Amino acid sequence: MEQNQNKNKGVAADCSTSSDDVERYFNSLPVGYRFAPSDDELIRYYLLRKINNEHLPPNRIHVVDLYNYSPQQLAETYKLNRERESQWYFFTSREKKYPKGSRPKRNARELGYWKATGTDKAILDGKKPLGFRKSLDYYEERQRDGTKTNWKMHEYLLHQSLVPSGATARGKNPLQPKQDEWVLCKIYNNKAEGKKNKNDKDGGTVNAETEIPLHSLYCVIIL
């Protein structure tokens, strides 16, 4: 237990937490509003601006050496507003797994590792490429003996054509990582997400897919 606490302290030491002003801003939003950008918004307004050292809009994105920690450690360090949020967002750099290779290192020390699943999704602005979204699953323990968990991650990369000249290039392969390159990651627990969606459905909240009784519609027309 003490060892885990020390590791959690290490997360906080490596990250920059949100300012009080940002926290107050998001806590002041009306019910139903939360920080949940779409894929193209994450790349266009956050990742691209981060790489260009430009000012970012108010956000809930933390800076951390993500692949040094388990998702449980990150979740314990960065508490969510349970009434609003169910996902964690991080800026992180990636290291090569091998000095002369192109594969990124995604081991969470001795705690576990992230494993890519499926094919990368191209994120477009109309027909113009913005970047890519890679999906990953988290496994506890060491590779080959790891146990798959409910933790999921989407890793967002900027397309090579948008990488500024002063930043690290990836060469011919747009997915080839470099040590000092920023990526943006979204982490969530699939089991918790499923439970949240079920509660929303059972709660009877009216939305675009909720049927309104016909007699109620008549009342609205008459009034």
C-alpha cells in the first residue's frame, strides 16, 4: 500500500494540475455541460496548438509522462467531477521502444502495458487530413502474461503535413513516433462508461431519441 502511495505521488510530481480558475470555470457550467471534445476538435484546438506553443482554450487536459503510470494511478491522482465527467485527457510524449525502431514504448513500468487494437482511424477536416486516432487496451502485469482490463485509451496524433517545421518530424511514416513528440490521449473505463450510459437511459431524460407521448404534444399545440 505504501509503495502504491509513493508511486501516486510520483504522478503528481510529473504533471501540471489545472488552475483554480479553470476548475471554477468548469464547475460553473450548467448541468449537462462537460469537457468532451470531438476527435477533430481535440486535434485542431488542443493538440495542434500545443505543438505550436499556442494558447489553449479552457480545458481538462493534464501534462504527464503517461506511459510511466497505470490508468488506476492517473485516475486516483486526477479526480473527476462525477456528475459531469467520465474520461481523462492527457498530453504526453512518446519514446521509441527500440533505438533504431519505429514502435512506441507503451509499458507502464512493471505495472502493465497498453496494447493497440484494431486499425488507426484517420481524422479529417472535410477532405484534409488532421491526424489519427489509435485505440488501445490496458493489460496488467508483464507482456505475454498480461490480463486485459476494462481500461481503454484513444491516442491522437497530428498528421505529418501539419507538423510545424521546428517540431520533430516523423519521416516518411506519419505514425512513426519520436521521443520529443506530443500526443493527446483520452482514457476511460469501459465498465464505468457502460454503467453511466445505462443510468442515463433508465433515468428517463428527454433527448432527441426519447419519444414524447402524443397527448402531451397536443397540449403544447393548444397552449
